[in-house]
Amino acid sequence: MNKQLIVIGASAGGISALKTVLSGIGDFSKLPIAIVLHIMEKESELPKLFQNFIEIRVKEAEDKETIQTGHIYFAPPGYHLLVEEEGTFALSTEAKVNYSRPSIDLLFETAAEAYTDRLVGILLTGANEDGARGMKRIEELGGTVIVQNPETAYCHSMPKAAMEMVPKCRVMDLEAIEEYIAGLAKGR
């Protein structure tokens, strides 16, 4: 079945990892991408930073915004990013999950409920276990789960936690993830 949404989670070392995996998108994408990156800033410069080298639209997700192809959405700092079944985003200030808000797990779990087997979940470098539970939910509902090779990650805790929770996940180096995303973005 055709994939309709990619969700990506990262923490420590995530900016560099994201630059690699998103570098092959070019100027056209058939899929939207939603990203949670743990950052300590009150105001995010992430959309501006990534818009400098990505040709498709990069922005912070807004509450009740319809998810559109050809867009990369970042979770705003201090808000959980959730996916609703109508294909819209919701923002929440509920309690932190795994010491984080935004939570990778909440994005992944809500996206899995909305997109089931049409979802691709990708977990990159990070220093805690956020994302592992969400990857499990994506797998349970038939989605594709990909984890950065812990041996090449800046911090291996998040990828290792996901591999323990989802033993059948695909483990890839960043360049292979980039090729996979580029292929999906071009409709391959």
C-alpha cells in the first residue's frame, strides 16, 4: 500500500542526522513529513535552518492544520505534536513524556492510529528512550519502522531502545535512510 506520512524523531545529534536524511528530497515530495526534535530553545529556528537547504516548504506545525504533501512540519518547542484521524495536527501542553515535550512517542502513536499501514516511522540518534513505544505502535498497526544504526548514531540510546522493543525494525545508516526517504518522496 502507498505510504502517506513519514514521522521522524531525534534528540541529541539530531540536527546533523536530519540534514543527512532529508538532503535527497529535492524540490518535490509526494509525502508530508512530521518531525519531533528535542531542543532546549523557547523559540525554534529549525524551519528556517532546514529551509536553507531543502526546496520544499518547511514550517512549524499549527494546531488544527491540515497535513499537506510537499511539506515538512516540525513540532513547536514546548508542545506535543499529535496527528488526528482527519489528517490534521493537534498541539498539546499536557505533561512531558520521557522528560520531553514535544514527545516522539506521542507523535508516533497518534500518527499510527490515524495512518496505520500507510505510515513510516523513523527514529534517529538520541539520549533517552523516547520513540521506542511509538515505534512499537507503528509496527502493531502495520506501518514501516526504521531505526538509525546505533553504531553510527551520535547517541545510541534511542535507537537501541527501539530495537529492543521492535526487534523486526529495519536498521539503516543515515545514507540508506536518506535514499529510502528520497525514493518515497519521488513516489518510488
